[in-house]
Amino acid sequence: MGSGPLGDASTTAQVHPARLTCALAERATQAGCTVIQQQVVAVEALPGVSLRSGAAADSAAPGTPQYTITTQGGQKHGPFSAVVLATGAWIECANAWLPGVVPFGWRNVKVHSVVLQAAAAAATSCTATCAGSAGQVAVDSCQPSPHPGAQATSQGTVCLQEHPRALPATMLFVHDGEQGLEPEVYPRPCGEVYSCDISSDTPVPETPAEVQPDAGSCEKLEKFLRGLGGGLDDTDAFPLKAAQACYLPYAPGDQPIIGPSDVYPGVFIGAGHNCWGILLGPATGLLLAHQVLQQPVHFLSKDTVQSLAPGSTNCKKQPAVARAEQAVSQT
Ligand SMILES: Cc1cc2nc3c(=O)[nH]c(=O)nc-3n(C[C@H](O)[C@H](O)[C@H](O)COP(=O)(O)OP(=O)(O)OC[C@H]3O[C@@H](n4cnc5c(N)ncnc54)[C@H](O)[C@@H]3O)c2cc1C
């Protein structure tokens, strides 16, 4: 058994996925966007939108309405000039809406995680300061119950100072050959301890809301976590806050697919981030924003942009029109 540091506070940082996505949604709202949190059940092309076969479907002039979106309950939205499909492990569902829009053969790996919450930290008041300085975590105000000490700033965003910590900030990557476990452990500034491991090939349920942990997986992970020391075995001091599962989406070829559809003009795809979507997601969003607005992309090489685009990787072996025909024959 050995150990070694991967980095320090100047070279490493933690991202809290839920808070990051909430904060991005809030910023978008502040910038004038409307955020609708509903399940999409259909995307329909308006009459006259013709399928293409090529590296990227021709884009209409920005602003040309081309698609409507229907959400659960039957409410229709749009028409929209651009649609971004970014539904993670559910991306293949889009083929039922727009036949052949994404290649077939995605692989989704289910992974479990547990969160312990330090009772002491929950009772302690953290000092709120402004977001942006080192050692602080941005917490979006769309959190139903911000952590104690979190406080609204003038921008409507709340932030939480790292002090006082219930645990050291050190992340831990553990390998236990005997049990076949490799948990990652992330103590968070707000006194939570997040840990994930134990994968399975349980298929994705119909909707994300139906995802449940496999029987016994979170219990095994929690038991291992509590055995690591640091007082985590004390269930009063560190009660279980969450036991959950989510999916890593792997595109055919295992590389993310990001860019304009090679079949449907005005449709964009951002998916297949496998185990790196928290890190890569914001960059994916930036690239897609440039592509939707037809702005030049200066921050990535042409080759990189092309290699990520739908129509490269696996799609090459299955031309766009053939995919569309296959999708139609399967519906
Ligand atoms: C346990 C675990 C640990 C991880 N650790 C890391 C890490 O340390 N670093 C890292 O970079 N990445 C990590 N990842 C990977 C990362 O979480 C994923 O790569 C990332 O979430 C994928 O982002 P996405 O936006 O493509 O998909 P998702 O995050 O899955 O987002 C897709 C969204 O679409 C929604 N959706 C699906 N269908 C519909 C519909 N019909 N209508 C409306 N909405 C819909 C879903 O509800 C979901 O909110 C981890 C993943 C897991 C499971």
C-alpha cells in the first residue's frame, strides 16, 4: 500500500456539480434566458426542414424557426431556430423525436455514491463572504436550503466560506483489491463527505427521475467509507445524507460528440462525456454557444472541433441518411 499527493490547493479544486449547474442556470436567467425545468417528450421539425447528409447539416440563418419542443403534459414550446440535445445517458431517446439524429450504440455505466454530513458542521455558522476569492464555494440560490452560513450576495448568488471546516480538504483515492473497491472520497467545505464507486450495467430507466441505486451497492460503499477512520464510523457525528446513483454516458467510440448535427440543420448535440463531464461540460457549453450563434471558434483547433462533431467517429461508419432510415425502421 502506498500513497502520494496529486497536488495541493494551488493545483487542485473541487466542483460541486449541482451547485455549478444551478449557478449557470441562474446566470443564464440573469442574462435574459428563460429556464424551463420539464421533461422533453418530443422535438418536431417544422414542415420544410430537410434532412442533410454531410459533415454538418447546413445551418439556417440564426433566428429561422425550425423546431418545436413538447414537454410532459403536452405543452408545446417554440418554434426555435436551434435545439441543443444534451440529455446525457438518455441521448438515444432523441432518435425517437428526430430519427437518426444521434448514432446508435451508446453505453451507459451506472455508478453509486453516498454523502455523509458532519452534524457539527450543520450546526456551525460559516462566515459568508463574496464569491470569487480562493477557498470559497459558489452556492446558487436555487438550492432549496442553502448550507448554514451561506448568505445571499448582491447578485443573488450565495457563497460559503471554507472556514470552519469539519474535515480537511484532502481528497482520497482508495484502492482495496480484496473487496474490489476503488472509492473516491471528497470532503466538502460545508462538512459533507461525498464518495463514489461500484459500477453496474443496469440499463437506464425510462426517465432520470426513476434512477434508483442497485440493491446493496450504496450500503457497501457507506460501510467502506465509515471504515476509513477520521470519525466517519460515528453515525451520529456523520449521518447519511444521500445514497444515490447516476450514469456515465459513453458515446460510440468513447469520445464525446459535440457540435451541429450532420442530419438536422439547427440541431446541436453535446453528450458522451463519460467520466469527465463535470470538467468538460462548461467547455462543451462554450463551444456549442459559439456554434449555435455561428461565431468563429478561436479557442480550439479546427481538427479538434471536427473530431468532436457528430459525423466524425462512429457516424462515419454509418452515414447520416442510413442512420435516419434505420431509426425510422425501428419506430
Ligand atoms: C459517480 C460519478 C462520479 C463522477 N465524477 C466525475 C468527476 O470527478 N469529474 C468529472 O469531470 N466528471 C465526473 N463524472 C461524470 C459526469 O457526471 C458526467 O460526465 C456528466 O454529468 C455528463 O454531463 P451531461 O450534461 O452530458 O449529462 P448529465 O449530467 O447526465 O445531464 C443530462 C441531463 O439531461 C436530463 N434529461 C434527460 N432526458 C431528458 C428529457 N427527456 N427532458 C429533459 N431533460 C432530460 C437529465 O435529467 C440530466 O439532468 C462522474 C459521474 C458519476 C456518475
